[in-house]
Amino acid sequence: MISVLLPANSLSYASQLDRLMESGALPPFDPLVIEFLDAVSKSVLLDNVMRSLPEMAAVAHWMRKAHTVELRDAFEKNCGDRIWLARGVALHFAPANVDSIFLYSWFISMLAGNANIVRLSARSREQVGVLLARLNFVLELERFKPIVDRSLILSYDRDDAITRQLSGICQVRVLWGGDESVRHLRAVPLNPLANEIVFANRFSLAVLNAGEILRLEKDALENLAVRFCNDAYGFDQMACSSPRLVVWVGSTSSCDSAQELFWHEVTNELTRRGQQYPEIVGLNKYVSACVAAGNGFTDKIYSDVTGPVSRMRLAKDANSDFRQVECGGGLFFETEIDELIQIASLLTERDQTVSYCGFQKNELRQLALSLPARAVDRIVPIGAALNFSTVWDGYNLLQCFSREVDLQ
């Protein structure tokens, strides 16, 4: 059964789909779309529930007019005198574990001029309902009728017939989810003229310069802990860009001292936030640590593995399969290297984001140029791991949602 979540009108699924297909595309960065996103941003910030959620506050900040105008100017500068238009209809399959992702996917496609169909999981969290209420409230304004005509957010249980129907009429299909979900969706035939953007399971890590950490003043160390907790605990460590491996660069003695300072401050920050987990989360982390030890992924499990900060030392001979330990809740592998460039030997194609602290730009550039094939798409400061960008997982999304007309 299909539930239409947006727009909140009396039209049936079939009628709204017909209207969307008949509406056509808009020009890239149409002023009405920029106005709509700004209105949604203001509406989210006026809602006490939404404003209290860091991920929703981040989306609202991203949608503000000043930012979308910056995106427009950069897009137009990149296009020059070339002609870029919308592809047509974009079909988005949103993940269940990161509620805000569907907004970025939908809105970037909307900025490119496309009409959009978004399928949300029935397992989406409660705040998604609050968010949809905000969106529908804004869409009740008469001036946004062109947005209503080109938007359809729905939910349905796994049904290949519906997915096949929607995949046959779209020009872009966007898949967000775990490997199993992605494999299943990719098996559904796609419009031969459509392209596909895929975001499957990824793994991320943080790398810290031990010597620089030891030189930080107290307030700077506290700020680092705040930013690290934002990255790691924003979605209970289950976002693809949240670090699950922490790499320390420096001598053994400096790494030991820096770890003690850093993890103490992270624990203090979690205490200030009142971060608590049900006992079942602690049990899951204990079991995951034991499984990691049994598989040879770790040779040391630190004390209090059931607490908010749970640490395991990555075994020297551990293979890349340690990335399959996906427990969340603050369970970290940890290792040490002598120089930043050595981190390249640890990386695989599954790795997405390296967040860092204490390194110069030239060091980071050297690392980027030494990356193995397909490994790592983002190198960002600690605190920016969850910040969404129009370039994600190696895709320039504005270009992927657009098509270039070759005028000679």
C-alpha cells in the first residue's frame, strides 16, 4: 500500500504522479525554488522540536537563501556559456538511519530543476513526521504551487512492482542505503535513458596528530571534543561519515599521552550532554568487541567497553573486514602510525571520510594524492564529517542531476 506523505492534498497517488509527470522541469536555480528552500529553513528554525535537533538545524542552515545563492553563483561560473538543464524526474530512495539525507538529495535535485519522487522508509524516525508537517505547511502557500506539482514523497513496503513503475519513468535514480538494499534496488530495471547515483555502505575514520593535541590549550581541547562528538554521536555513529576508527600519528609515548587527554575530554563532553544509552546498547558493544577479538581484529579491549566511549586497539595483522563491525553507540577501533602518509596503507574502497586534526594543508594534499584506487572521497576537519556538500562520495550532485546541451 502506498502512503502519500507530501503534498498533503486530496489527490490520490496516481493523480499526483500524473500531475508531476505533466509539470515538466524548471530552469536550474529557479528563483521560486530558492525562495521555497529559504521558507522551509525559516519554518524549521521556528519549530521548537526541529530546532533542537542538530541535524535539522544543519539542514535549515544549508537551505538559507544566502547559501543557495552561493551554490547558484558557483554553478553558473562553472557552466560559463555552456547550457545545463534539468534531467527531468529524479527518483530518490532514502535511507532509514539518517533522516535528513533525503532532504539534501531532494533539494539539490530541485535546485537543478528536476521534478522529484522520494520514497521514505516506513522505519523513519518520529521527527520525520514533524518535518513533513513543516514542509506541507510551507507548501500550502499558493505561490509554491509549482513546487507542489513537481514533488511527491511517499512510503510503501518493499514492492518491486511499484519500484519498477517509478524506475521506468525517471531520468535519474538515487539509491541511499545498505549494500543489501542497494543490490536489491539495482536489480530493478531502470529507464534505459536514465542515470543512477548510488550511495552504499561506507566506513569513515578520524586521524589526529598526537603532538599537536598535546600542545592544545584546555579550551581548544574542549572544543575539539565537542566537534568530535558531533561527528561521532550525531546519528549514534551510524552515519557513513561518522568515524569508527581513530588513527593517532606520532611516537608511542606522545600517542599514549594524547589519547589519555583526548578520551578524557570526550567523556566529559558526553557527560555534559547527558549522553546515555540503554543497557542493550552496552551489551551490543560488548558482544561486538568479543566478536572483533575472536576474528583477530583487535588485540586489546580497553576497560568500560559498555560505556559511552568504547575503545579497541586494532590488531597489527587485522584485515579490512574489521569494517564490518557496525555496532554504533561509540565503539571505536584505534591504532597508531608514525607519519600521516602511512594511513594510505590502511585504506580501502569502502572508506569515505577522513576527518583530521593537527595537520597542514600540504600534508593533507600529499595524502590525497597518495590514496589507493577509489579509497576516500572526503578529507575534512574534525567537526565537519556530517556537513553535507553538493560533492558527496565523489559525485558532483548538481552536475549529476543536470544534463549539458552541446550547442555548436
